[in-house]
Amino acid sequence: MSIPTIIRGASELDDPPDPYGRTRRQGGGPKRLVERQPGLLEALDRLVEPDTRGDPTSPLRGPASPPASSPTRCARKASRSATTPSGGCCASRATGCSAPARPWRAREHPDRDAQFRYVNEQAREHLAAGQPVVSVDTKKKELVGLFHNPGREWQPSGEPVGVNVHDFPSDALGKAIPYRVYDLGANAGWVSVGVDHDTAAFAVATPGRWWEQAGRVLYPQADRLLVCADAGGSNGDRVRLWKTELARFAAETGLAVTVCHVPPGTSKWNKSA
């Protein structure tokens, strides 16, 4: 054995124990792979986040490949192996508390990525021409009354707000139906709240109110409007009343209204969601 190593180790026996329980002095051992290869983490980000999902300036964002073949799954699998360099990078890049995932979904259409790209290009073209682009969606319906909802607020100690034990609709004063319009160009939201039913007429009336009170002020030279919507619900692609009300809205405003529906089951990746 090396004599200097033995002397150095004997002197370390008299040192106080490390508060973090390390047996090796901090900074010892080989350098981390991310220090030896600058830009490695950025390259890993580009690998696991393709252009349609990882581009933060993309108007509409969606997954480009199914989870079975996506680099994200490969990266997660590699992160479980602490002995591989890629596993160490992934572990150092994304560790922490995690909510349950929803990886199981129905069979997806083979042209789903092409559909997302088409909608995204339509949004880019309208935005580049200074035309408004809005994304519409019905948000979670809420019962009005003393019902429990997630969240916390400041209250006097020991005096929480009392609510009903059960969330029976019969005990509600009514139902609030929020319908949101998200302006991609101005990065601003608009919400109308209905009190009876989520109908197609209500789904068109909300963008109509947005245009009258905000849209035409923000876009005085606009002659077109692109509406991005889900493929179901009150603004579904097969709802005739939705199309009829949109035609009436276009005739009243003089706008050429174009509607792009995102593929079924993918609304959670839309920016309006």
C-alpha cells in the first residue's frame, strides 16, 4: 500500500465525522459526465422532447410519438440504472416528487402527429399575419354551494370553513359551467360562466363576447379568426348547432372563421387545457 495514503488516512481518523455521512472527501472521484461533456443535458432534452412537444414557442403542443417507442420511456428506463452514464444524467436532471401518470390510453390514429402539425402550422400562419388565434374549451363544472373543493386559504386558527359532508347535486344552489377562450397571440384568457347547460350556442356565445369586448380592440385590422377546439362536447366536430352558430357569428362580425379540431383524446396537450 502507498505510505502517503496510510499517513493521510491515519490523520483523518482524528477529524470530526462528516455531517452528511460521506466516507470520501467532497470532490473526490471522477468528474461527473455532465462536467466532462458540456451540453449533454441540453442534448438529452432535445432527445426526450421532440419538436411538437418540446418547443416552448409552439402555439399548439402535442406528443409526437406513442409512449412505447418514445425516447422519454427509454430515458426513464435508463434513469433506473445508476451504473450507466445516461442513467446518472437522467437521475440528476429529473428527480423529485411525482404525481401518478396516465400512460394507458386507447389506440391512437397513425396520422395523429400529422394532424397536430397541420393545426400547428395553421396557428403559426394566422399569428404571423397578425390574425387572432383562440383556443376554446369547457372547463370543469362546479356545484354552487357549501361543497368541499381542493385548496387552502387563510382562516383563523381552529376555525375552518364548514362544508357539506356529501356533494349531492340536489343540495346545490346551481351549477357553474366555465367556458374559456385563450388568446394565443396576446397570451390572455377569457372565461364566461354558464348556469344551466353546456350547449353549442353557449360555446359560440363565449368567443362572441370575447370578440366584442376584447378581440376587436386587440386586433382592429383582423379579417380572419382561427378557433382551435376539442373534437367532442359542445364544440365537437359533428355538432351541427356548433357549426350553425359559428356561421351566424361569422356573418355578424364579417370574419372568416376557421375551425381546427385537435384529434380525439388529446385535448390535455392543447395549450387551452
